[in-house]
Amino acid sequence: MSHGLTQMLQTMDGTNIEMRIAYQCAPLLAGLKPSNLLMLREREVTYVQWMLKQAGISYFIVAQEKGKAAVLLYNKGELQRYLAQEQVAGSLKKMGYRELSLGKVLYVFRRHYEAFLRGEAEFPHEMGFLLGYPVEDVEGFIRNEGQNCLYTGDWKVYDNLTEKLTLFGKFEAARESLLGMISGGMGIIDIMKNQLAHY
């Protein structure tokens, strides 16, 4: 982590929703990933939904429990293209997904995730696909039960390490850039609209 990003994180107020969106969702906002997960306090959900609508970003509430919410922010076209890739679609079918439209996948995933939270099912590894992780790393994680990875960054890497290290470096640069914009007085809605205009 760069010195500048470390300093910004140290001064970041945990209640500052704009900073948290910039940090947690920078790879999505920079066009480097089709989606990101945003963890919110339940009382923040309505406000964040309003912000996302203003910026034209798609979202889906994955789960709400114990005063917290997990919200998937995504670029609809990019996520649909990713899920339609032959290897991803094949893996989802093996996981029991019969219909692979984005809407159907999201709703089935939420049922799987809620069952996991209730202790009624194993962790739904298809979350890696919804987050746009490389297929080889999602499948490597499942095969190795989360062990024996080559590197742990934004996710556990099982193949193409050099390529992933370059990508993680871009993620960090995007976080630093977006946090810098907010520190400089730019609002997150303007940042989201501006970033989306680039892809």
C-alpha cells in the first residue's frame, strides 16, 4: 500500500460513506472490474440507493442482517458479459443455476447467501463470479478449499500471478485517485458519473 493511500485511510472517518464507497468500489468505478461489494450499516442503505440512482450505477442488496447490509454495485453490461463467458456460465450451471440472466442469477444467489447466513448451507462460492473474479481463481479457491494460493490480494490468486499483481496495483492506484478526489472536495456522485463516462 502506498504511503499516500495509507495516510488517507488513517484519516478516513468510518462514518464517511463517500470515502467508503471510493475505497471499497474503486475497481468498479475505474472500469477495472464489473462489480464490487459495498458493506453498509442498514440505516445507510436508503441514502446510498439514492446516490447510486443519481450516478446511474446498478445495485442489488445481497443480504441484510444484524443492522448491516451487503450491496453489490455493478456495471450491468459488463457483469452480463462476464457471466455469459463460456467457462463462467458452465461453472454456474454446475452450481445449480438453470437460468443465467443477470436478474435470475442475482436472486438465486441471494437465496443461497441467506441460507449460508442462517447456517443452512455452505458458503456460495459463486459470489466470486458475481464479483468478477477470474474464473481460474474462483475455481482454484473451490478446489483448494481456500488453501494453497499463490498470493492474497483483493482475492486469492491461483494462476497468472504476474497479471494479477499488475491488476491489484491498478486497483490501489484507483483507490488512491478516488480518495484524493474526495479529499480535494469532489462529491462521490460527481466522481461516479465522471468515472462511468469513461467506459
